[in-house]
Amino acid sequence: MYGKMLSKITGKNHIHAFKILQWLAFSARPLDLKEIAEVVTVDLESLCFDPDHRLHPQSVLDICAGMVTTSSEGIVLTESIKYEIVNPCTRSSQAGSLVS
């Protein structure tokens, strides 16, 4: 399921979705919509910050539709996506790349 959802996201949105899902999967606490919209402004490989890459908060929900949900604590991964990411038996090749 996760792999199919990711494969439908194209261009820069695919990269944005990957970053957003990584941050949500491994954050120590739930992130709010404004915080998660900021994660795409940072390139951890080059250690560069580019504020022009900032997403509109609603774009996070649009890009990751079906993979994230809002809760009283913030933006979280849906239960099915969490399960696919942490359970190696159900991981597709694309889901596995999130944790590799």
C-alpha cells in the first residue's frame, strides 16, 4: 500500500513526501503542521537551508494524503503506514528505503 501511494507522487513532491515521512517516522515527538512544512527547507546532506523550499502547511496534507493524519498532538503517520515502515515482513522496496 505504501509503495503504491509513494509511486503516485511525482517530481519534487516525491522528495518532499519522503522527507516528511522520514521526519514523522523518527521524530521524538509529534510535529505540528507548520513544523513539518519546514522540514523540506533543510538539506541534511549539504547542510543547507533554503527558505524558498518551504511548503504551505496544507501542501503537507495534500502531498502525503492517505499516509498522514492530524491528531490533537500534531501530524502523525497513519497506522497502516506506521505498520509497513516498522514491520519488515510487509515492507515494499520503497517502504524499506525509508528506513535504510
